[in-house]
Amino acid sequence: MKPQLSIVNFVFVVLTLAEPNGAASGSRMLDRLRPERTPSAETLLKLKEIPFKIIYETYRGKPDAVSGDQHNWELYMINADGSNPVNLTNTPDIDEMYPHVSPDGTKICFVADEGPGDEKVRNVYYMNIDGTKRVKVARNAREPCWSFDSKSIAYLQGEYERYTTREYATAELMIYDLETGLHRPHPNKELHHLYAICWSPCGKWFAAAVHGGMNYSDTILAFEAKGTRVFDLGRWGVKGCRPDFSNDGTKLAWGETDWNLRVGDIDLTGSQPKVTNIREVIRCSRRFKVYHVDFSPDARYIALSYGPFSGGQQVGGMASGWDICVSDLSAGNDWQQLRWVKVTTDGNHNKEPDWVPTPRETRG
């Protein structure tokens, strides 16, 4: 009896034979033919067994005696199953967003929008993991991330003084030393219009999305932490935005479009980064968006933001109906077996999740 050829496989064969880059073009078509997914029932993942917490930004309101309901952005911490929510900031006159936890699990860096009306400015801060001892790092700065040893914070200077929520309105990359309080510029003075920067665990590379800067558009770059070389990871099929390194530095996650997230194996040991074994891990309906993917400390899970397409994914963008989701990556390359569930359900503009390492997972 002859094996049956499914319509999906038939399309792949036709494209492989017909296209100049047959296999690659056929693979892209198969990606588009994959069914759209929605979050699964919470019972399909053993969320209570995950030992890590999650921190995220959320837009909250509370009664005010003078003005009625007052809303602002706060940073919340929850267990991986969404239980035990804790407001880490509690600042009704300041908007705190974009949290990133230090690799040793003791601190959080973030941005804060401060000041009224035309005087508003975005600044970079860090504080203890419990929200105490806030320290201002830089004025008119954004997109901070941690060094592997938790001793430095990299951030991008604002492109101009006027306040904007545009994520790519960035200029020079700076490095702040927590112990000395000193700032030093990155050696590559041409870096601009970057966003969502992340620092590799080996300390040798940064990855970042770029929009209309340095002759690149809407791609992901890798550039040396202590040199000036820049590489477009698009040559390996890494296109999109908001990259994230796994804690062991062997995997990279990113958003390819507004509707799908991908993971690949990254090799940082050679003269330039190389990405292989790229696979899709999340795809949703085009009526929704998936964004802000982040590896758990053990790389078994990812956290992400999910919500209606009308939501603004940028820092400070309003995203009513968006929630934090968790997906288990243990199914490996079998995307059909991957499950992702909502761990918040209030839709309070919940975005930018970041995992909190447990003591046994801390580094530095």
C-alpha cells in the first residue's frame, strides 16, 4: 500500500522543486500553513512545580480621594502559576516598566517615566528584588540589561530630549558599573536605533533589535561587547525583534513577527555568532499578538506576552487585554506538542515578563 501524501507535504514538495531556494522557500510556506494556536487550559502544565517567579509590568488603577481612579505602570512579581502577586513599586506618580532581573537574582533594573506632561523623561534605575533601595542609573535612558556577573548594567541613551515611547529612539550604548558608579561608552560609536538589548552569558556579545539604524532595518544584530564588529543574524534566518539568550548561552529566542516566536541554537565560540536548528514555538491568530519572549533560568520554559492585536507592544504602550503566558519547551522540535497557558487573567496591560532565578540557579 502506497503512503498517502498530505496536502501540507504536497505543497512542500511542489515548492521545493519549483523555487530557486526550494527547501528554504518550502519551509517558509509550511510555517504559514501551520494552524494558529491559542493558550491551553492551565491544567496541561504543572505550573506549581516551576521553582521560579516572574516579574512583569502592568497598568493598575486604584481609588484616589481627589481625582477618582488613578492609573499608572507598576512592577509585579508572581509565582509561575500566577499566584501570590506582589506590587514591588507602589508609586502612583511614576510609571515603572521593562523589568530585568540580575543573573544572581538579587536586583532588578527597569525604566521609570517621571515628570508631568511635556517634562516627562524616561530614566534607568535598579533596585533590590523586593523593591527596596532604588538607585538612579541614568537620565533620559532606556532598554537596560545586566552583565553576566550582575556587576554592570548596559543601557541606551535617548536619541533626543523630547519624550517618546518609540523603542528605537536610542543613541549611544553605555555601561554602568554598580560598584564605582562610573559610566563608560561602548567602543562602537555608530550604534543607534537599537532596542531590546541583551548581554550574552559569556560576556563577549550583545544581541539587539534594530530599526532603521546603521543601514539595517527590522532585523536582529549581534555585536561585540568590547569591540566594534557587528553581524546581522538574518544570514542565519534570524529575523524580527526582541532577542533573548538562554542562561547557558546556547539558545536564542526572538519574535519573528507579531504572531510567532522562534528559538534557535546559537554558537558564540567562533569568530562570529552562528544560529542553527531554528524552530517555531508559538504561533497565534492575527487578531492577537505574541511578544517579549524570555527563557526561564533552566531554559525549560519561556514566558511571553499575549493579547489583542490592538495592543501596543512598546514600553509604555497601552495593551488592554494582554496577559503573561508560560510555555513548556520540553516537547523539543515538535511544535504541535508545545502548550502555553495564561498565568495572569486580568488583562491589565501585562507585558515584558522576566524570570527570577532561585538561589540554586543564581550566578556571578
